[in-house]
Amino acid sequence: QEDEPRTEWRKVNFDAEDIGASIKGNPEELTFEINGITYKPFYETYGKHSVYLDVDLE
């Protein structure tokens, strides 16, 4: 989630052989982390802006 609108998509890189290795999750809080940034499901982000990802597979 972002505090203000972004002018471009947030870039993230994933390992094409094991995408899950690039993502850490906390199922109890329904959050996940990619490249040090924490993301939450859309239904918990009222008052925030949606995040759009530009995904690159390495």
C-alpha cells in the first residue's frame, strides 16, 4: 500500500525457477513482503492507494 499515488509501477524481480523464494508471508496478519516492501490485501487498505507491480522474471 502507498501513502500517495505513484507515477509509475513498483518494479519487483522474481526468480523464474522459484517465484515463492522471493516472497515472504505472514498468514496470521495476511501480509506479504517482496524486496523489503510489505503488502496487504486490498480489503484492508481503505484510505490507501493500490500498488501495481511491474514484475520481471530472472
